[in-house]
Amino acid sequence: MNENEKELVEMILNGNTEAFERLVIPYRESILNLAYRITGNVEDAKEICQETFLRAFKYLRKFDTRKSFKNWIFKITMNVAKAYVNESNKGKEILNRTYVNKVIKDNHSPAELKSILMECLDSLSIMERKIFLLRDMEGLSVKETAEILGCSSIAVRVHLSSARKKIKKRFQEKFPQWMGYHEV
Amino acid sequence: MKCKKSRELLPLILGNELPERKIEKVRRHIENCKNCKREFLEYKSVLKKIKDIGRDEKVDWEEKEWKILIDKITSQNIERKSSILIPLEKPAFLAWTLVLLVSFALIFVGRNFINKREIGIERKNVVVSKLEKEEIRSSKKEEIAILEEKNPFKPVVKAKQRKIIAKTKGQPEKMEKKMEPEQKIISMTIVSRDTGLKIVWFFNKNFEWEE
């Protein structure tokens, strides 16, 4: 945790609640996107995000300032998302949802409105999805990912390997025209 | 390294998630195997594209929406830590608590130790007095036994009858029925060696002569 964040946490705990916005603003986009890629829906993602920030504010006193605030808030996001996905079989609904949030530009007909990223993420289980998003999209280390998800580094490697294989397979099946690569 | 093994490890080569030694082995294999190299480049390409798409394809809060959210959150109260646990965070309080606990423990252990020693002495005394008592009792019993042996009026009680007595303690009627009658008269016969004269004396229980 950097010094600035530490100061902000102390300010909030001393009653200056306005500092909370400055503390969480660097993560507002990444947390929303993380939640969006897990749920596949912006509204659900916003709900998860809201709950995450609310919990972070409410339980800020429990946060250990020697640790990373980013990892702590990501952990809350993952826990909230897990509860959200588990709640009333939303998991199946979320995983089978058709994503029409973004229109893919060139080479795609209206039938292929579904985002490439979401299409690929669809092939993953919830755990694989979380690990892939944290490691490959958010750039966290294997150790940090394991800490956030409360599993071992080995489990992270196993799921990550499986996730990358599935994504490659789905990408090749659905978007063969995008498969060009340059030899290095 | 064989192709099968290499392909298993390829997804983890991309982000250097394997130990350096394994990465080197796979890289050496890729250099010499066209198929594995193609596979590796495909992985690399797909992952790069996915990351690029992820960077372009982002959602964000509308400013108005964000402000409302932050206002809503900051209007809440930050949860206080349990009032019982708050003093535990102060090192001075913790130190004093520990000192108190240790001293209480020492007092408790010390008292127990002293008590045990005292009890030990008392027990020893008790044992000694018990032994003395037993000795007195046994000596008394012996004396009584000698006297009883000497007593010519002692009733003849067989082993079986002793058992019955023991069983029927406190039931005198039953005892009387089952026991043989007590010897009430004793006779003494005196025979002269010379004349062969026989004199028989009868005594009662109190050694009074009876005609």
C-alpha cells in the first residue's frame, strides 16, 4: 500500500469521509469492468460495484494498512460477485447470457454483436474466468491472484492453463479470420 | 522434451508462470519443433488480441451516477471494532493484562503446591495414627483370643456357625435357633492311681461347685 493511500485511509477513519472518493477512484473502472466480465451485464456489474465500495467503506477499520488496498478491494469484489452469482441460480443465467453491450467493428455481421472477449469468457467456468481476468486482464501476479481468491498458487496455475487453452480454442472456432500471427 | 509435454506447458510459458528451468526446456523444444512453435505463437496472438479487446472494450460510470454512489456510501457509518477488542490493541494494556495473568497463575500454582505439601504431611500423620490404632486393635484381639482360648466355658462355634453369626448380626432370635446351646456346666474328674477312685466335680458357669 502506498503512503498516499495510507494517509487517505487514516483521514477517512478520522472522520473525513470525502477522502473515500480519492481512495477508490483509481479502482472504479477496473472493479466495474471486472464485475462486468464476470456477470456479463452492466447493471449487475454496477450492483456488485456498489456493494463492493459500500463494504470497503463500512469495514475500512478492519483493513490492514500494511497490505495492498488494491488486493483488498479486489478480494471484496470477488466475494460479492461470488455471492451474486450463487444467489438464486443466477450463475447459470449469467453464464448463458447473450452479450450485446458492445458492437464489434469491422468484419462482423449484426448476428455477431456479441463481444469477442465475452464470447471467449463464456467458455470458461466461474473460477477460470476469475483467474483469467485477474491474471491476464488486471495483470496481477499468480500469488496475488491466489491470495484474492483464497486458493493455492498451484490451483491458480492449473485454472489459468485451462482457461488459456479454452479461450484459444473458442477464439479459433468463432473468429478464425482474426487468427493471424507474426513469427517472432 | 516431447511435443505432448511441451503443449501441456505452453499456456503457462506465455506469462512466465513456470519455473525458469522448465521455461528454458520448453523454449529449446519450440526452437526445434515447428508445430509446437506455431501453437505457441497462436497462444501468444490470441492472448494479445484478447487483452487489446479488453483495453478497448471498457465500461465506466457516468459522473452523475458515480457522485450519487459516493454520496450514498459516505453517508453510512464506518463500522466500529468490537468495544471488547479495542483495548486489546493498546500495547500497554496488553502488557499489563499479561503481567496480571502471569502473576495470578503463579499465585494459583504456588498455593496448590503449598496445599499439596500440607495435605501430604497430614496424610502421613493419619497413616501413622491408623497404623498405631490397628496395632492396638490387633494386640487387643490377640489378648481376647488368648483369654477366649483359656475360657473353658467358651461356646463351641464351628466355621459354619461363624458365618451364620456374621450374616445374622442383629437378629438374636435366629442366632439362638441355629447355634448350639452355650455350655453351662463343666465337670472335673480326678482319678487315684493307687486305688482307682474316681471323683467327679461339677461346676457351673461361675465356677461354683454344684452337688
